[in-house]
Amino acid sequence: MYNLTLSKSFLMKMSALAASALIMAACMATGTTTTGAATPASQSAATSTSGGTATTEATSTSGGTATTEAPATTEAMTSTGSTSGTTGTATETPSAGTSASGGVTSTEQMSSTQGVSQTGSVQTGPVTVNAVDNPEYGKILVDSKGMTLYVFDKDTAGSGKSVCNGNCLIKWPALKAADQNTTVTAGEGITGTFSIITRDDGSYQVAVNGLPLYFYQPDTKPGDTTGQGVGDVWWVVGTDGNKITTK
């Protein structure tokens, strides 16, 4: 009976000790978690973009919460340059076709030929009419570039008008002047009288002895006289300002 009572007492003491040990172990575990070396309790990385800036945020816990924010900036510019680094320094490189000053680099080629076959251009100063020797027609009138000049039978001398307009003017460009007061300089040996008429479109044309002067579009070089006698109404002009009807 005594042995049974002793065994029960011993078991109860052992159970109490075991319970105490468990409680102490739990307390020690709690203390280690609370006061031990810093253990990352949570780490989060959140990346947000606002105006091309990325921010990374890391949080660690050791007996409390500590937050460290490390902004890292990476900006990419794909249209006209590139931005890099964590210091906010941006380097821009002009894209192809763009000049360093921000303008667009372009190459423009403009060629302008007024009139047809170097003829019919508006003179910006005095107009010069010269005379050259032609093996078929003698001395005839030409412009400062040596291109042959013609008169038109359907024009009326002294009328101050030209009846060659539209398609006619494309094939027979006018010897034009800048304005009504343009000076016409006559070359050596020329005795015809020069004047300026106003065309229907408001432009100005040189006339000799009251007849408007024209070029012929198929004439491509000085000395050409392919317009002579065309339609029996177009003629080269002598130094006296009169038409030459030799064919």
C-alpha cells in the first residue's frame, strides 16, 4: 500500500516537472524570437512607376519594425534619347533625323525653272536683247542667253496686248519683264524700238515695234530656230524689229 502511494506521488511530481519544463521551453522560445539576432520578419518589394521612376521598399523586424526605402531610378527614353542611373542624371542622344538643336535635319533640293526650256522667266532687272548672225536668216534677235526670239502674226502691233495665252503660251513662252518700268537694253546694231506690255494675267512682256516677243519651247540651245514659219504665223525678228519671213 505504501509503495502504491509512493508511486502515485512520484508520478505526480514527474508530471509537474514535465509541465514546468514545457512552460520554460515555451518561454525560452518566445524570448529568443523577441530578443535574439535580427530575423527578417517580412520582406516586401513594391515597384511603382510614376513619371518613369521605380521605387523598391524593404522592411525588416527586430524587436520592432524598421523601414528602409531605397529609390532606384531607371528612365528609358526610346524616341529621342536615353536616361540611366540612380543619381537622376539624364543623357539625351538626338535620334536619327533630328538635329542637336531640336530641329529636324532634312535635305531639301529645290530646282526651279520658270518657263519652258530656259525661256519665259521673269527678269528681275534690265532685259537685254542682242543680235546674232544666223546662216539662214541673217542677223536675228535673241535674249541674253542666245535663245531665238519670235513675233506672232495674230498679235496687233501697238495694241499693248498679246493674244497668245493658255496652251499657246506653254509652247511659245513670253519674253517677260519684272514690271512696266523695266529697262530693255538693245545690243549693238539693233534699231527696233522696245516697250513693255501688260498681259491678260497681269504679267509683263517685252515687245519690239509694238509686237510682243516670244521663245519657242522646242528650241533647246542658242542658235536653234525651229519655230521659224510654224503655221505661217511665227517668225524670227531682224535688227530693225521687223519679222523675217524667209523659210
